[in-house]
Amino acid sequence: MEQIFRALGERNRLRIVLILERGPLSVGEITWVVGLSQSNASHHLKLLSDAGVVLRRGEKGWVFYGINWNDPLVAAIVRIAAGERASLSCSGPDMRRLSVMYRERRNRSIEFFGALGQQWNQIRESLPPPSVYMDTLTRLLGTRETLLEVGVGTGHMIPLLARHAQSVLGVDNSPEMLAAAEKSATAQGLSNRVEFRLGEAEHLPLGDGSVDGVLMHFMLHHAGNPRDAVKEASRVLNASGSLVLAEFTGHTAESLRSRHGDLWPGFTPDELKQWGGEAGLSPDFEMIVEEHSMMVLSMSKGDNHEEQQRFSGG
């Protein structure tokens, strides 16, 4: 306890913790947001890490720091501090720079996928094989009236969603990807049941409580602000809806950043459940496939949750 409070007792370290409360950041991003030199920021991060306040993930040029939400004391202190952030004079400028940084991330993602076009169909082949998780994903999707896929890409998952819902919505921030998805849906005779919309995962072009289910299929690691993307998914879900994610767990595969345009080196299940809990979602299913560094996670609104289950292996 002493070490935690000592680490948080310095102003710049508190500033760092308050921006990390919004989600993990790289050293370079932390440096830019709080206006410190990289050596100074790294020094503060080491002290916070040694105290168990933050966790370091990644290797070499792809290192991220995030709050250690697994520690109940750290989690409680950070939540209280975040609620009082307005009393810290520099918090306002810090949060404004953080918003600019998130916007820059989104722009990089849009540019990457806009340049790819149909090449994404070939790149997607390096994702974990569907045979590993598709049966589970299918069961979790169940039967719905309206299903939304966030980050629909070229529409690869649309036929699956159409088998599980009366109507399907697909949202993506790339006009080029949406054009390819619409062409694919038309070719498969699904255009009368599928609607595509241009929009951001963090600002979905849908009303509150308008869908029964949301699918995020290996897209969250492309989101500028994954925490807000989970919050938005919860907003558009109706009272008994659920969010189903297939996503990478934490990894150090540099090729995923360079070839796939990834903004994040995966997530921990606890991170996603933390963000889901903040957005009013409760975890009801979790599957970890260690061999492929991936997970399938379902989080629901309402009270009718399945008993959480955990599996390991391929």
C-alpha cells in the first residue's frame, strides 16, 4: 500500500495515471499528451510499474502501459481519482490532447484501410482459423431480430449474421471497405436484408437500444479508443442485447502492426470486462484459445446471463 501511494503522490505520475484510466497508451503517446521528455516519462512509468499501479505489455518498439485493474486497491484509487480529475489544474489540457491523439489514431486506421481495398481479403487469411472459434461465435450470436457488425470490412461475416437475424447492419469508417461489402452482399442476394453505414466505432450512427446484438470480429485492435467503442456498443444494445467479441489477447507480433495496421497489441479479458462493466455490460462467456493468442468474449445487458465459462487450448 505504501508503495502505491508513494508512486501516486507525485503530480506528473498522477497525470499519467489519469490519462491511462481512459485506456492503454504507448510511451510516445504518454510523452506527447503530458508534455514530458521521453526519459522523464519512462522514469515515472518505471516507478508506477514497480509499485504495481500500471502494467507494461509488448516488446521493443511496440510497448503499451495500462492501469493494473487486477489490483482491487489500485482500481479503487484510480476510479476515485478519475472522478475528481477536474480538481487537477492540468487535467483539462491533458484530456484535450488525449482526444487529439485518439483522433489521430482513427485517421491512421482510416487511411490504412482506405488504401487496402480488396487486398484485405488476402491479409485476413492470417487471422486465427475460423474452425477454432466459429462454432462458439455462432452459438453466442443466437437468433436475433437485428444484428450489428462494427468494423464490417469487406463483409466477410455478413452471410453468417444474416443466418442469425432478420436484418443486419454493418458499420465501418472506410468508404472503400463499405463499397466492397455492399458489392459482396448484393452478389449473395442479401442486399434486401443488409444495410451499410459509414461511421466510427466510437460514434456509431445508430440510436440508443436499437439492436439486439453487436459483433466485433477482430476489429477492436484497430479502434482509436477501444474503451469508447465498447461503450458505444452498449449504448446501441437493447435491454436484453449482448456484445460478442472475437479478439486477440496480448501479443508481441510486430507483423500484425506492420501488415494489418493494428493500433493495439491485443487486450486482456480483464481489460475488456472492465470497459464492459463501466458501460453496463456483464460478462457471460469467455473462451481463451492460447495457441492462437485469441479470445471469444460475450457481455450482456439484463439479468439473464449464462454462467461464465473459461476454456484454454486450441
